[in-house]
Amino acid sequence: MHKYLNKFTLASAAMALVMTPAMAGAQEQTPPETMPGTTTSPSTDATTPPMPGTTPPPMEGNTPPSMPGATPPPATEAPAPEPTDEQVAQMDSWPADKQTSYKAWSPAAQNYFWSLTEDRQEMFWRLTDGDKETLAKLNDAQRETAWAQIKTKLEALSS
């Protein structure tokens, strides 16, 4: 019996270690919005349908886009601040394809790029656009871990 308990304990510990990054990522995500016409139960925080025979009040901003008069949701990402003169001079020295790539990045990725050291900026260019966007959205601790992995992989490719 102890043998099975030990296996169960080890399996639980392994699962906790494996799931930690997923749980951390889930905590950073915003909770899903409730659907129009539903209410939230205070005790369970679960979405329940309205009581039969009642008409839920119209909810602003929750109109499905396919309905007449629907407005698109507001943009959540602020535009990138205007680059400094030094940054503009640096961008002007880039080849046209590099300038086009930079302009295609999200404001978050553009802002993050300028916060990097020169060495990291060079490594940042070697990442895929999806990886650049992901890296820009990470918190500081996750970024440092990611940069350690990026540096290791790029060093392995160079040798």
C-alpha cells in the first residue's frame, strides 16, 4: 500500500511542477466576459441563464457584431509613443525590409524593442514575429528566463 501512496505522491508532485507554468499563465489572463442575457451567481461565480419569463436588460457593449447597430470592441492596446530622434536615426539606417518588419510589430513589441540593450536588440531581430510578440507580453521574470533560453539557443546555432 505504501508503494502506491509513494507513486501517487510522486505523480502529484510531478504534475504540480509540470502545470505551474500553465497555471501562472492562466492567472494572467482576464476572465471571460459573461454572455448577454445571463447573470452571475454571487456564491459560485458561475454564469446562469435568466429566470424564465423575464427579459434581461439590454447591455451596452455586449451586442454581438452580427446584430444591427453593433459597435466593435474598443482597442485595448495603446499606440506606440513617438520614437526619439536617436531612434529615428537608427531606424533610418536599417534596410527597407527591416523597417517594414518593425512597423508591422504591435506597439507593445515596438516599445519593448527600444527597452532592450544593443545585444538583445540584435537577438530580438532573429526571433520570429510571433516570438517577439509573446516576449513583449511576458512579465519581467518570465522575460529573463526566456532571454536565457534564447541566448543558449543562438549560441548553439553559432557554434
